[in-house]
Amino acid sequence: RLTRHFNAVMDAWARLGDGERAESLMHTMVRLHDAGERGVMPDRTSRNTVIKAWAKSSAPDSAKRAEGVLQDMERSYLEGGRVDSGSAPDAVGYTTCIDAWARSGGGSESARRAEALLDRMEGSYDRGENELCAPDSWAYNAAMNAWAKSGGSDAGDRCQALLDRMRCRYERGGEKAAKVRPDRVSYNIAIHAHANSGRKNGPYRAERTLEAMLDDCAAGNGAARPDVVSFNGVMSAHAKSRDPTAARKA
């Protein structure tokens, strides 16, 4: 019995969204290792798979359980683990956990938990504590998606703030920070968050975001090329507004 065999079974449970069985199997690995089975010990893949299982789970506490696994990894790593050890959390683990909160349906509180994870991820990398958790567009998009799904009136503002953070981070880091450059998904999430905010300036903010998207694309960011979702988001924002000139603007 080897770790990779257990990981394969855990991945099957993860695909089914069965967090309980995936996590139970991980604990079994620990018990076997403690009993002398040296070829069996949870590694980073094992732990990320359990996080994925909870992220896909429909259990009411699934996001909290996913974050619990991540917190165990953080704790073990800070207590003396090495980056190349299985205890060091990476970008995949953080992003999957952020996505778990986005899926949880907990409104603004879930979105705050998602953004707090992004902050921890960013801070750990920036302080030089963990080189494996460099934030990328996937992590930011997951946090933005949590706000967009929150239903809060400030969702557009929170998404816009994260989008601006991505741009600043890329501009400061240049090509070394290429993975954090906003892409089509980033802009589209912000556009739709503005469109659905219910605020009077929502259509204006959505349109300004589309213009920024077009400018970014013209500046060489091919990943930010607008699509039908981008334009539909702006048209939807104007259609929902009470502005008598909305139809013409759309």
C-alpha cells in the first residue's frame, strides 16, 4: 500500500463530493503510518484532494471543513515543516478552499471568509514564508466570484477592489507576476457584480469596467479580450436600471 494508491481512492470520493469519506481515508493513512507503514503518509496531494472533496460537497459546513484541513496544513508548516514537505499549503489548496466558500451560499459572510483566505495566501507569499502559495488569477477570480454570488449591495465594489488589486500587483511585479494579470473571467465577474448590485451607478461601473477591459486587451493582454458575456453584462445592467435613456445606452 502506497500513498498514491490512497490518493487515487480519495480522488474518486472527491469527484463525488464526499468529504467525509475522503477525510476519513486521510486519517486512516496517518494511523497506518503511525503503526509502521512507512510507505503511507498523507502528502500535499492527499490534503488538497480532501479540500476538493469538501469544496464539492453539499454539506452545510463543507466550506468550514475545507478550511479546517487547510488550517491544519498551515499550522504544521509553521511549526517546522519544509516547503518540500506535504504540510506546506500551495496555491491549489488555497484556491480550492476559496472556491468552497464561494459555493457555500453563505452570502457576504462567506465572501469575507473567501477574501480573508486570499489575504492569508498573499501575505504568506509576500513575507517569504511560503513560495508555493503565490496568488494567481484563479485565486483572485474565486474570491471575486464569492462576492458576486453574495447578493450584497457592495458586491460590485468588493469585486472592483479585487480587480484593482490584481492590476496593481501585476504592474508592480511585471512578468514575474504574469499569473496574476486579470483575464476575461476577472473582468466579467466584476461587470456582472456591478450589473446585479442594484445600485444607481451599477450600469456606469459595469460600462467603465468593460472599457478598462478593452484598454487592457489593446495594451497586449490577450487573455482579457471581451466576449459576448462581457457585452451582455453591460447591456443587462442598463436594462435593469430605471434610467429613461437605458434602452439607448444598451
